[in-house]
Amino acid sequence: MNMPRIIGAGLVVIGVGIGVGRIGGSAMDAIARQPDSYGKIQTAMLIAAALVEGIGFAALFAVSEN
């Protein structure tokens, strides 16, 4: 694996971490403002986090292919 691919993989991991962190933080803010909507917010947060991680895995596989 050459250096640009390693850097690309690192950027993918950092991007996914930032994305999931922002999703979680925004969900906590939303729950604090509307506690009655906890279930809907949690469901949307989990779906969004799963999609971000899925795209991250796809990007990692694309970076690591020869």
C-alpha cells in the first residue's frame, strides 16, 4: 500500500468519526429541546450513523483496492 492510499484511508476514518460525532451531538441537542420525541430522534440518529459508517467502509475498501 503506497503513501497516498494510507493518507486517504486516514482521512476517511477521520471524516467518519467527525460525522458520527456531529450526528450524536446534534441528536443530544434535539433530545434536550424535545424530550418527548426521544424515540423518533434516536431512530433517525441510528439510521444516519449507520449510513455514514457504511459509506466510510465503502470508501476504505475503494482506497485499499489494487
